[in-house]
Amino acid sequence: MNDGAATIERPARTAPAPSGAPVLHVHELRKRYGELEVVRGLSFDIRRGECFALLGPNGAGKTTTLRCCLGLIDPDGGAIELVGEPVPRAAREARIRVGVVPQMDNLDPDFTVRENLLIYGGYFRIRRSVLDERIPRLLEFAGLAGKAQTSIRTLSGGMKRRLTLARALINDPELLILDEPTTGLDPQARHLIWDGLRQLLKQGKTILLTTHFMDEAERLATRLAVIDHGTMIACDTPQALLETHVEPEVVEVYGEDARAWATARGRALSNRLEIAGETAFCYATDAAPLLADLATHAGVRYLHRPANLEDLFIKLTGRELRD
Amino acid sequence: MTTASILRLPQLSGRFVPVWRRNLLVWRKLAIASVLGNIADPLLYMLALGYGLGSLVGEVGGMSYVAFIGTGMVCQSAMFTSSFEGMYSAFSRMHVQRTWEAIINAPIALDDVVFAEWIWCGTKAVMSTTAILLVIQALGFGHTWLALLILPLGFLVGLCFGALGLVMNALAPGYDFFTYFFTLVITPMLLFSGVYFPVDQMPAWLAAVAGGLPLKHAIDIARPLMLGRIPSNVIVHVAVLLAYSFAAYYVAVMLTRRRLLK
């Protein structure tokens, strides 16, 4: 992706929401499917220029929350204001100024790369002259400058994602919503997407993304919310969340003897200890005593590292599998 | 979605136009194959049955059998084209390619999408109607201005069967599901609506059943038009077709909302 390529002027007909007002305001959102309440009183605000990540295990209510915010499903309770418009009542007006990258690719396979952007721009009623001027820059931003006439069917997964991102920018949105933007991509392709998103943030765009990749949240999010079972567990900057919820140092101990060592020695030397399979996770304010003890045990391997969002996530949402 | 928001009358806006246009642009890429497909099948039927069987039966209902069956073919092809579009093509766009999902993330509502698909079914029906009408005229029949009214009739037939197709689409777990529609709706429609022989040749009770079939009403309009006559009971025939069209369309909208907006 190329620097600055996606600097796009705002279309004349859309007035930006007053600065200071949140780009997205969600208050006490509730949504139930039959007996199951999947979103249970969720509240958060997204401010202009920030990258806000919704983190949660599968089934936590992330996608349902996004669909409510876009006005695609009616919530059972609460209030939503998207780019200053009440949703779902004025969802259509709101969506004029929002870009969406869905979880699953839905580019139009019957069209070329360029046609995909042209047709999508038509859904926003953007004038052809504006599109003709905007599309080359978006293609350059997406690293697809030479692929304008290429059929969608021949693109790689990473290219498709980048084109989907470019498509979401066709209306120069005030808020970009991405639902698990890099799920299913290889590491190279993920890094390209992250570079693109960072560029957009640098240009002052506001981003809301859902993910269950901690490294993604760590790299991009200025603020993140951990949600589970439809409620907010924690919401702050990544740094503040780590400081509040997790001990700063982690020692991971592996191997057959790890469990025995953890019960005999590790537990007493850690602030908190978790055992998963053959690995013991020792969380500590000061790891020095742990490391000194481990040095005398030849039978175990270990890794000493600072705490990260994954530790936070596991602590807040538990280790059990979600399907 | 709440029950009330599923039952709500369709909310329409001019935003359906770009969705309709998208389908037109895709069609344009495959136009030649599509038009050939529209013409080839009915043409073969017309030649084989029209001249083959026609030499045995002579005139039917005051017209040569080729023209008789040709007029039936016009209506049949409007039915086929729109049913196919409402089922297989719509299902590809809705379920397989997730095109509808992409569209409703733009400022276009699902109601606009379904409306656009419905109008598109009618549009495709007009295209195939036009093609076959030209073939019939090339064979020397239907040289009357009134025959042009068969084009809007084709649109109406397209709306009727397109809407029924969209109902099936909203219910379909996969492509195989559409076979039911062909067996239970299309085939009886073909055999008992007077495409190949006049309905009054059948026993009274069967003819009465045929009176409930929308394709029969379309054919009752088309045949006189082809002969340059104003059809009798036009209002009844049109009313039946409109009733089927709007009822099925409304059901399709409700079922599609239930399927996608959850």
C-alpha cells in the first residue's frame, strides 16, 4: 500500500457530525433471539480519529452488535446513534457516511476489480466523475493499481480483502467498520491490511473493528472493549487494561514436569498461576524469584515475557473452548 | 426481527435502481448467449410441433398451429425466464455470492433489493418475449401493432412468476429445492394453461382448475392480440395476474426479511 494514496476529499453533500460528538454512540443495547439474550445492555462511545476494537470469543455478540449499529436488525432495547443519526430509524442516512468490510468476502464475481468499485459507488449514488477520479487512488491504496481490469475470480484471498477495504472507502466514510478483517489471511496479507488501516488512522479516519486476534488489537486499537456473553467486561486503552487486570510479567513453563513443578514451587512464587495442558502460566509482579527457581530445575523449559492482551483476554473470558 | 417489522408493507425507494442496473450490467456481459438461449428452445418447439403436429391438426382456435403454439411459447418463455431468475439467479446473488449482503451495507434497504430483483425478473421476461415475438414475426405471423402489447404482458407474466420464484428463493436451503417448483408449479402450468392445445379441449372440471392458473390468463390475452383482436375479459385476466404478482411479492419480501435480517 502506498503512503497517502487514499486521501480523499469529502463529498459535498455529506456534512460531518460536529466534532466532539461520538461517531458511534451505543447505549444499553439489548438483543435477544428467542430465549437467548445475545447482547445484554452494551454501552460504548467511539470518538473521532480513534481505532476502537471489540474483542470477544466466538458468540460473544460482536457481529450482532455491528448489525444493530448498521440498522440491519432491530435491537430489543437501548439507543444507537451512528454518525449523528438515530439507528435504526435513520439507518439509511447513517450508512451513506459509513464504510463496511464484512466478515466474509462478498465482492461481485461477475465484475472486474474496477467495476466492483464503480457499481458499489453507484449504490451510494456517487457521481460518475467523482468515482472516476477516486477509484484509481483507491486501487493504488489497495496495491491493486495494475489490476483494474482483472476478474475478481483470479484474485488471491489477500487481494480480495484489500479490494473489499477499498470498496468500503468508496464513499469516503466517517466511520469504517470492519468485522474480523484478517480472518483467514496469511501473515503477509494480514500485515498489508494492517498497514493500510494504520495509514487510514494517520489520515484521521475513525475505525471500529471486531477481532479475536490479540496481535491485531494490540497493533491497531487505541481503545478496546472486551465483551463476553453480550456484556462489556472491560473497556480502556490496551496499556491501561493490562495495568489494571494483568500482572506485568509472565513465565510460561513447558514440559512433562511443568505441572509438578508448578504445584510444588511455582504456585508459591507467582501472584497467580494457571495450568493448561502441559503448560503452566505464572503471572507475577516480579518474575525474578521464579526465574531463579527455574534455573535449578533442568527438567523444564520456560519462556519469560511481558504480559500481553492475550493474557488479558484469557483472564477475562476464561480458557474454555467456545464453539 | 420482530413480527411487526417482518409483516410491515414493503418500503420502497428509488434506491432500487442501481441494484437493477447491476443485474443489467452483468447480463450485458453474457447477452448473446442469453438471447440465443431465449430463442433456441422455443424456436425448436415451434418448428417441430408447429409444423410436425400442425400438419395433422390444421388450424386451432382460428389460427395456424405454428402461430398457436408460438403464442403459447411467448408466455411460456416469459414464465421460464422469470422463474429461473427469481430462483437460481437470485439464490446465487443472495446466498452463494452474498451480493445482497454487500448491497444492504450500502444505503440500500433489503426491501429495495427484493424490489429490484422483482423488477429485474419482469425485465428478463420482456427480453425473452421480445426475442420470440421477433422469431414468430420472421415466420410470417403476428404482423399487427396489437402484437406489441404482448411485451407489457410479458413483463406482467415476469412479475408473477418472478415473485413466485423469489418466494422459493427465500425458503431454499439449496439449489435442489427449486425442483419442487418445476414439478409442482411450472409443469402443470405448461400442460394445463393452453400452451399446446386449447383449454376447452379438456373435461369441464379440469378446465375450471385451469381457470385458476395465471399462465392461462396470460395466454388468453396473448392469442387474440397475435391475431390483431382485442381480447375479451382483459380486466379479469390482468387482475388475476396482478393479484398473483403482488401477493407473491409481498410474501417474498416477508420471507426474505425473516431469512436475512436476523
